[in-house]
Amino acid sequence: MLVHIWFGFFAISFAAALYQWLVTGHGAIFAELVQSTFNMAGLGVEIAIGLIGVLCLWLGFFRIAEQSGLINLLSRGLEPLFLRLMPEIPRNHPSHGSITMNIAANMLGLDNAATPMGLKAMQDMQTLNPNKDTASNAQILFLVLNTSSVTLLPITIFMYRAQQGATDPTAVFIPILLATSASTLAGLLAVSYVQKINLLNKVVLGYFAGFSILLSALASYLVSQPADQISSTSSLLGNLVLFSLIMLFLSYGWWKKLNVYDAFIDGAKEGFDVAVKLIPYLVGMLVAIGVLRASGVLDGLLVGVEYLVTLLGFNTDFVQALPTALMKPLSGSGARAMMLETMSTHGVDSFPATLAAIMQGSTETTFYVLAVYFGSVGIRHVRHAIGCALIADAAGITTAIMAGYWFFH
């Protein structure tokens, strides 16, 4: 499926460019497409190089926790759940620990920690994969959970809204929580349907109930804070957890008489290798996304949606926020730029700008995550991963629109 989507991006972009040249007389369109390929190729290398330091740092700390036995200890709490959701991963396998760390980092909005831990999880699961170029069931479920992961602390969105002068930067907290929860649930249901996973198991239901209680408690606590303190409280909590985790890794390794420095260096070397391997996958995906955007296809989709919504007689106020939603599965930086442009054009407290912020926090960048995670282990055949991830994206965006109307319209 991935090869068809990738080729389709180029084919659709070329067709759109031909139309603009032959029908509208926009002869510079091909120069814009070519320039986009150069820009996106450079961006792919920049992203990979930018990841080197972060990967070296976190895979170094992760190696300390791994060699000291701490990861196995921490993973026992979620292992019963993973044994039922990912039955092909045996008990006490190292991937349970890396999956646990990745999901926890994602939930806390700690992107710098989540990506290296996610790449480590993919590598651990790849050791069990009998077909090295084809995604396993466990890897697909893990990827979909990452592209739709519940984010409890969307700190960066609060900061962008504050920078743009929002009256209440954290007003979007609950709508984002609803949207990202819907996205995760839809992704999990889609994968479970395809892979025949029984979600009505008592263990699975028990964990879901526990997560729901924890989610509700954290949301209630943050909402109870003064509006001007929610962002700072979220930031403090996230960074406190992050540095406490580093100290836990180091302290436990020191207590176990592990040479923590040598262990860190070993892990950091692995981080450099992973970052270099990502370059061709990132360049390939980002160039395809770049030409799709430069060709005007995304703008055309927006016009089409607005026409259809008007034809059906529905309110069209949400359409001005759709550029963020359309860009989100393709490019995180592109979606962020769309959100900021909407804030600048309509005002940060306007309905389109507020809805764009909710959309920005509702899902992850599906194709970027797919390129990075599967590319890190050389997977080319992704099976049902894209379909399930896009179902999660659609659920997140739809819920974001509904929540936006519910809270702000």
C-alpha cells in the first residue's frame, strides 16, 4: 500500500500541475514543484541530523536502564495488557519495556523522549519478526497507537496560543483530550478488528478502566487550576517526570554497580546509527508530501470540502481550520504552520483558530511516524498499518470538530 500512496502523491501532483499550466496558464508551477523537491530533501536530512543528538541522549539513558534490569522491572506493570494486545511478543521480552516507556512519554507530551524510545521498541520487536521487510501485527498496533496516542499534556499548543495572545491559552485542553482519546480508541478498534484481538478480555477491560480513571483524575486536577497556571503546571509536571526518569535510570544503574557512563556511550552509538539509516526514508516521504502541497492539491481539497458542506446546508465555519487537519497526517511542521497561519489570519481566539489548535493536538503525523519508525528497521510492506492509522486520524479530526462546536461555537 505504501508504494501506491507514495507514487500517487507524485502522480496527482503532476496532473494538478499540468492542469494549472494548460488551463490557467500558471507556467511557473513546475519550477515550484522542483524547488519543493529540493527543499523537502534538505529538510529530510536536517530532521535526521537533528535527531542524532536526541537519539544518542535517550538511547544512552535507555541502555543504562536496560543493562541494570530497570526496564524489565518497570514493564511488568503493563506486560499483562501487552500480552493480550500483542500475543506474538513473549513474556519478559525487552520490547515490553521500550513500549511502556514510549507510551508513557507520548501521554506526557515528551516528544524528545518518545521518539527514541519508540525506535528502540521497533528494533526490539523486529528481532521477533520472521519477515524482516514486512510489518508484524505487533509493530502495526504499536505504530497506530503512536500516530493516535493520547496526549495528556499538550504543552506546545498552549505555548503557541499564549504567544499569539490568546485570552485563555489552555481553553482547548479538554477538547484536545476528547479528540486524542477518540483517535486512540478508533485506531485500537480498527487494528483489533483486522488482527482479531479480543478487547472484551477482563484484563484488557480492567486496564482500560484504570487508564480512564487516571485520565479523568489528571484532567480534573488541571481544570481545577487557575486558567493562567494550567500551562505552567503542565510544563512543570512533564519536565519533572522527564528528569526524574533520567535520575531513576542513573541511580538504579549506580546502585546495581553498573558502569553507567560506558553503558550510556554504548547506547549513544546506537542512536547515531539509527539516525543515519532514517535519511533515505525521510527524504522519500517528505519530498512526496512537498510536491503534493506545492501543486495546490491540498488547497483544492479544501475548496471541494467547503462546496460540499455548503451544498448539504451545514455550517461551514469549521472549513477555515481544515488546512491544519489536511496537513496533519502528512507533516507536523506543515500542520503547525497552517495552525499559526489560521491564528494570524482570523485571530487566535476566533473559532477557526481555536479549532485548528484542537486539530493540531488530536493526532500525530501519520506518514512521518510511519517513515521514521518502519524506516528505522527497514520495513517496506506496511500491510494494514496506513489504513488503520488513517481511520484513527479521521476519528480524531471528526471529534475535534464536534468538540470545537460544543465548547466554542
